[in-house]
Amino acid sequence: MTGLVSAVVEAWDELRIHKVRVLLALVGVAVAVCAITGITAAAQMLTQTVREQSERDGGRDLTLTVNLYPAGATEAPPPAAAYVDAYRDLVERYEVEYASLDMWTQLPVRLPEGRMLVEGQVVEADYGVIHRVQPVQGRWFTDGDAALYAPTVVVNETFLRMLGATDLSVPPTVLLGGDEPVLATVVGVVADRWSQESPRAFVLHAQYERWQLAASAEEMGWNIPSLRIWVPPAMGDEVTDAVRRDLAAAVPGTQVDVWPSTADFSVLDGGARWVVLGIGAFTLLLGGLGLLNISLVTVRYRIREIGIRRSFGATSGRVFFGVLMESVVATVVAGAVGVVLAVAILSAVPFEVVLGTPLQEPPPFPVSAAVTGMVCATAVGALAGLVPAVVAVRVKVIDAIRY
Amino acid sequence: MALLELTDVTRSVRLPDDRMLHVLRGVTLTVDAGEHVSVVGRSGTGKSTLLNILGLLDAPTTGSYVLDGIPIGRLSARARSRRRGEDFGFVFQQFNLLPGRTALENVAAPLMYARGRAFWRRMRLAEEMLGRVGLGDRVDTMPDKLSGGEQQRVAIARALVRRPRVILADEPTGALDVETGAEVMGLLDDIAAQTDAALIAITHDLSVAARAQRRYRLADGVLTPLVEAPVGHRTEWVGDVPTAVAP
């Protein structure tokens, strides 16, 4: 135990005394570890950003979108309410935690500019979870909103502007519906998806039905919503089969389509991953060669010192281990500096600004990449220290003292 | 039982032209604990080789070396290194202090190879030893800021910090002026006596050799007792031979 500790202490002392040459030798190693860790972390950030953006459109992994269509023309298709009931039975039977109806429609609204039809999306509260909806003002729907007597709406920024409001400090209201409009309260605002987007609004399906908010009675009766359910990816196929089977049985004469929203979100995989790792490994190799070079030169300068240490009782094994440890300790320190540097850079870079979107779930710091970088740095240190260590052991003590 | 015992030791090296150079020839020497022995000889007579063999830095070509009852030839290289660290303290002519380290770090350096309490308490032990050689106020000074005499004191403290049983001094005053040399030798004598360590000094300075209880002369690899000068005479080099000279 004392032997190991004293060897590490000795190595640390050597590094402290020769810090300038150590610093010079280790810049490459620190940069390589920083690059490996930093690039991996940045790639994970990018992957998460792509994932979240993708999930805002298609739903979280794995979201199944269920569409029902009347099949065959011989009999009159059932009303939309029948499909909605079938959906609800399905969700209840399988105890699906996150599910939402989803239907696009034209909502009649009365704005200061006059009565107009705006793009409306009829949903349920879980839609916000499934599609990672992040209001820029106010809030998304809660389950309690469906029970409120007066409807609540979430609108986009254009809609809010057209209402003549700039924020929700005093919640604006808007008249919704056709011949018998109802006053709805704006509880949240989402960002426009692109510049000069048309006004659009989300309303809850329960409120849509209660207040008959469609542009016409015909649309109210025949516009069939989709169902979005968020299920564990591993259960995707099983749930898809069950949904097809159960809904076909529940609403005879109906075609059931189920679409999964899967996508490969990995930005850094396959060839790209190997290229990044290759660049990191090459940088590490260059750092190691620099270290080897400087260590060799230093050992030659330190022959006398090695001889003196042998006179103190240092065994050849201890001299070998000591020189090797110097290199290893140095690269471990450099690796740690590289990781700290990567953390500092990642903390300083405003990813939300660079990537243009806030991250709901920022990925954790890639500990595995940091550990890999550290292990590689240590291995390079050991390899770079091997040759100088052999040279140090071969020094003849008597000659060394007189060197 | 003698602390160390060389019997009929030779040391030969093969020269590049394949001839054999006999550095030591039939050297026999016995040293007891606490004894002060000096070996005088001109340059190139084999003094340092003898010191290296005594300090386990080199091995005899023939003959036996018994240290504390143990034949050294039977020890592994590792065991020899350990015994060297534990039993011997070296004082070199050029001090051989480690550059870039303070006086304290230099004195503590041998304790890096000690085990147990000696390793963990190395800084305190080194500080105590520096105090004993009168450098308690220079612990944080770098060697290049110390005078020659002070550097040799640091070297002495370093040689003694592991409480060796034998101090091997190779021309300990060779790089010092006469006055400082005498002062350093006095210190070395005192501390060796206090710690009951044997002191073997190899020198070409007859005044340094004169401080020893037993004195030897090494010439052409042959070790012979130095003849005592008659009372009232002093010993001086006459050619290659230390000779009693009337005042």
C-alpha cells in the first residue's frame, strides 16, 4: 500500500516540478479528451433537439395515430360520436395513460376584424404531453378544463395579436361558434410555427361537442377525429394489432388505420460516430507521441537523478513504475482537465439559441464519453511512459550518479 | 560480529580493446558499528569502486562481502536495493541534491522509499534532521540558493534521515574550502557518533582522513593500512604515497 501511494506521490512531485514540460506535453491529450467528450455531448444535445422537434409534430416515441374510415357504400356510416365512443372504450379497456382525440376543423370565431373561420384543432389535455406542447404564454389545457362550463382555448401568437392582446395578464376572451357563439377564455399561447402563420386555436373535444363549435351541423356529425395514444415502444406491434382488432369489431363496416410515429433520432451514429471517434483517437495519439517525446528527453536529462534515487534504495521496479506513473498521472490529470473543459464549454454554449428551440429534457452530461476519454488518456499515458521507463531502468547506477 | 566484512574482494572490468582492468585487487576490510574509517588514495585508484561495492551499488568480481552476517552475493537485486536504502546513507562530493526541490524535499526524498510511519511522517522527520544539521531556518530554500557548505549539510541530513547503519562519504569535502570542509566533517562525525552509524569516508584529503579511527590507503586497487605518523609529524602526500613529514 505504502509502495503504491509513495509511487503516486513521487510521480505527482515530478509533475509539479516539471510542470512546464508536462503542460506542453499534455495540451494535446486534454484537447483530445475534451473533443471526444464535448462532441459526444453536443451530438446528444442535437439528437435530443431533433427528437423533441420531431415529437412536437408526430408525438413522442411511440405514438400511434388511429384513423377510422367508413368502408363500403351499401349502408349509411355511423355518426362521428360512435367512433369517439369506440375510442374511449379502447382507451379505458387497455388503461392507456396518455391518449387524445385529434381533429382538424374550421372554427368560426368573432375577432375585432369580424367573423371568420380559423384553423382549429380539437384535442384533449393529453395531447400537450404527447406532442410536447410548450406554450410561450399561459398554460396548456388541464383535465379540469373539460369540466368547465365556458370553453377555454389555446391560440397561436397571430390569433392573440388579432384579438388585440399582447399578453395574458388579463386573460382575453373570444366568441367561438356559428349561430350561437360562446365566450371562450384564452388560457395559453403557443408560438407561431412560421412567420406570418394564420391564426389557429386549440379547443378541447368535450367543449367542442358541448357547444357545437363546428362551422356547420353536417361537419359536427361527420367529421371523425383521430386518436393518438402514447405507448411504450416495445409494445407498439402488440398494441397496433389489438387496436385494429378491437375497433374493427366495435364499429362494423369500418376501416382501421394505425400509424406509428417512429423515427431514428440518432444524429451521431454509424459512420459519423466512427469519424468523430477516429478524430479524437488521432488527436489522442498525437498527444501521446508528444508526451513520449518529451518524456524521453526528460529521462535523459534526469539520469543523474535516477542514479541518486537508486542510492536511496529505489529498486529498478520502483524506478520503472515511477517513470510510468508520471506519464499516467499526467494524462489522467490532462484527461480530467479535458472533461472539465468540455463541461465548461457545454455550459457556456447557449444551445437553445444555437439550435433555435428550447429543450424540454436536456440530456445528461455524457458520463460514458468522459469515462471513455479518461480511460483512453490513461492508456495513452501508460504507453507513452513505457519507453522512458525502460530507458530509466537500463541506466547504470554508478554511471548515473557521476553523470 | 562485524557490521560489514569484505574478504579478498576484486573488481575487474573489460576494456573496449578486450583487456581486463583490475580496479580492486584482494581488498579485505572489516568495519564495526559506530566506527569511523577512512580510505585515502589518488584519483583513479579504485576508491569510488570500493565505495560502490560497499554501498551495494556495484558487486565484486570475486571475493565475499558479508553485511551484518548476510552474504550479499545471495541477495536478489531487489533485496540489495532495499538494504541499500535501509542500511546506507551516501554523501557525495558534488552533493547531488535533486534540482527543483527545496532543502526539505531533498531530505525527505529517501523516505519516499521507506515503509510505514517513516513514509507518512517523512516531512516531519526531514525537518527534524535539517534542524540537527543547523538548517532549520532554510527548509524551504532551493539548493541553488544555498552555499556549498549548506548544500553539503543538506546532503548529510538526507544521508542520515533514514537512520542508516553505514554512512558512505565520497570526497565529502572535495567541493568545499578548507574551513567549510572541516566544519562539515565535524558535523558528519558528530551525527554519525550520535546515531551509532559507521562512517566510511573516501578522500584524497589527508586531514579529512586523519579524523578517522582507522585509516587505509588504496593504491593500484590494493588496500593497505596507513602507517601512523610519529608523534609531532604530519602526514603529507609525497608522490602517490602518504608520508610522515617532520614539522
